[in-house]
Amino acid sequence: MDGLGSSPGSSGSTTIRSAGAALEMIFSINQTSYDIPVEHEEWKITCSNTEKYDGFFWSILLPYTKLEILDNHPALLMYQSDELQCEIDGIPGNINEFIGDISIILEKETGNWIKVTDILWNIEECYKLYSKRNIRIPKSLNQPIKEVCEKHNLLFKINNEVIGEDKGYAHKPKSKILIFGNEDVSPNDFYLNQPYVIAENFSAERIR
């Protein structure tokens, strides 16, 4: 995707349309320098075999105007890593503290790209009603989550390890992430509502 980018003084609007596993995004970019309009551009980004996209809630993407494609990133763990199917047994003595400790671990290990609600309930009443819960996590999160469970006197055990193609649809080793970021605001490995697309391939074409 050489040639597609924005300067710190740029802004623009976004249009998104999808067709099957392909996602097309049209970006209108207005670059300015010292309040003098410099150039207006329109680009089309095509994302092939798209898995997920998020963060395109507003037509203006400021301050996230710097694009980067990564093939090694915490947001890709669910697609690239082996999966552990685990069981947590017991009711935490302090449910909110348990949820908070899991949240801290996920922030530390994944930069908050994987959140509590991606793997666990975030509702106190559910823990009171059901003492056992099954979760699926990337293998790299095994030890830190196990330690949190032990801290709260919960039984944590691995029931199954799902490797490679046995993950089925979730096995996407070629997946990449296109981040609309700005490392002056937040590093790309820490999630602070940056718009992003997870797909296998990206191409860009200037259309205006």
C-alpha cells in the first residue's frame, strides 16, 4: 500500500461498502499547511478476506490519520495463535476485583486489544448464578489468567488445546491489521479507539 498516508495536518471523510469477504473504503483527504489548502485526494482501499473492522463511527478520522499494516500485533492473537479451551470453577469472593484484575492482565499482555468482554462475562449477577464458565483464550494468555484465578481461589484448568487448522474459521495465520493510528496520541500496540481493519490483503488506489 505504498503511497497512501496522511500528514499531521490532514483530515478527511470515509465511506465504507462491503461485498462478501471484501471491504472497500473510500477516503477523502484534505491536506492543509498553515491554514492554506494544499491538496484534496481520494483513495480507495480494498481489504481482501476481511475478518473484522471497527472504529469507523465518525466521518472524520482525526487524530488517527497515519496508516500502518502489521502482521504481528495483539489484535491478531485470536486468529494466529493456538487456542486454549478452559474452564473456570468457583465464585470470586470479590467479583468486581476479579474482573478488574483480568482487565489489568489483558491491558498488560495485549494493550487492551483483547478486552474482558471478549473472553468473560462482565456482569456481576452472572457470576452469582453460574459457578462454572468456559472460556477460549490465545495460548499466550494461559499463565497470566491462571495466576489471577489462583489469586481469587478459583479453579482454572485447560480442557483442550486447539491447534492450527483445527480452529476452523478462526484459523487465519495470514491475517494482518491495518491501523489508522497516531503514535503521538497512542502507540499502535495499545488500543485507544483507533479505527482498524483485520484482513489478509490490502491494496490502495488513488481515484482522484
